[in-house]
Amino acid sequence: MNTQRNRFYSMNVGIPLLLAVFTFVVFDLNELDIALSNLLYDPLTQTFPFQHDRLFENLTHRWPRIIPDWTGELAMAGALLSFVWPRFKADKHPRLIARMEKLRIAGALEFLTRHRRDFLFVVFAFAITTGMVHYFKSHTGIYCPVETTLYGGFQEKKEWFENFNLLHEAGKGRCWPGGHASSGFTLLALYFVALRYRWRHARKLLGWVLLLGMVYGTTRVLQGWHFMSHTFWSGILVWFSMLLTALAFYGRPALQPSPAPLPQHLELQS
């Protein structure tokens, strides 16, 4: 059991912490962010490649919001409807229940009731993560690249740790961590639900969600509205927020893989 627990925390806490240290050292303590943005920035026109491209803005920023938005809204609807079916009693509402079963409504409501905890988890995970992202945005007060003097703006570029204030807002900037990237990473909630049910495609889902968050964040880098490290920090912070919420809802044993069964000859020996 200790081996399973250690492996769980090594994978889900250790690796993200190593990534956080890597991001801090490589990006925050150096000028890699500026170097990458300089490759994209045209000093003659003082613009980034897609900074004023309305179609690109719609394709990569406005319309993709539908995916996390609808996921959250469906989870909220599912959570609310999960309380409906238990209110129907076989001895008090036999005709209504029969009618609902004929229309296949009863089965859907039963499904929602069985998975109430999962719907509530997604709702709370989305809410907690969104609140966490807004907290760090307001308590670091970091400005976006196009708002800094490096790229035609009027604000000084600072690192998040230079400006962080635990209890009070640090300034008017709202660029760290990446908000659009975090909206993609919030779908990590579905990965933890998949872990709970030992879904065999859970790791593929994890890969797709991480890719989606990276795409969301990188497109904003191409527009000059974020540095690349903002996307990495967004993914790291969202991961820990989702992990802690999942542990609170489900507990570690429900999220870690089941131990592999012993071969039959070893079971006989034991």
C-alpha cells in the first residue's frame, strides 16, 4: 500500500513540482520568454503576427471557449437534475414513474443521480480553479507583452514573484497565469473522473486535455497577449487545484490504479 501511495504522489505531485522548478529556472530566472516573443514581434510594424487578426481571434480565443463553458454548464445541469429522481416514490407516483420510464426519462434521471458526486466534482473543480486563477492574476498584477514597454506598451515588464502580494491586489495587470490556457486545462476535471472509474482511455484523455490547454495558451502568445511561461504556469496551477479537489471528493485510493492481481501460483503460495 505504501508503494502505491508513494507512486501516486510521485506521479501526481512530484512530476508537476519538477516542471514548476524547470519553468521557474528556465523562464522566470532568465529571458527565454522575451527571446521567444522577440522572434514573433515585428519591430517595424510594432505588432505580433496575429495581434489584430479578427478571424484568428475568433478561431482560437472566442469560439474555443465553448468547450469548457459548455462542459461546466452541462455539469451544473446534471448536478441539479441529479436531485430530481430521488423525489419520486414508487408507492406515491406509480403512474408518473411508468410514464417517465416509457419516455426513457427515468433512466436518464437515474444515471444523473448515480453520478451526482461526479457532476458536483466538476462544478466545484471548475469554480475553485477559476477562483484560484483570478486570485493569482490580481495578486501578481502582471501585464501582458503588448502592454509592456518591450512591445509598444507603457507598463514595465515584471516577473510574477517580484510583484506577488499574498493579501492584497498587486496592480491592474491581469496576465499571469494565462487565463485562456487555464480554461482549456480545466477539462482536467474529466480526467480525474475517468481515473475514478478506471477508464482505460484516461491517459489519452489526459494527453488531449494538456494539448488543448497548450494550444489555447500558445495562440495567445502568437497574438502578443501572453508570454510562453504563462501557459506552463497555468497548467501547473490548474493541475494542483484539480488534484486537491479530486482528493477531497474521491480520496486517493479511488484515483490510483488498482493493484495488479498476483499470478495464480503466487496466490497459492501465499
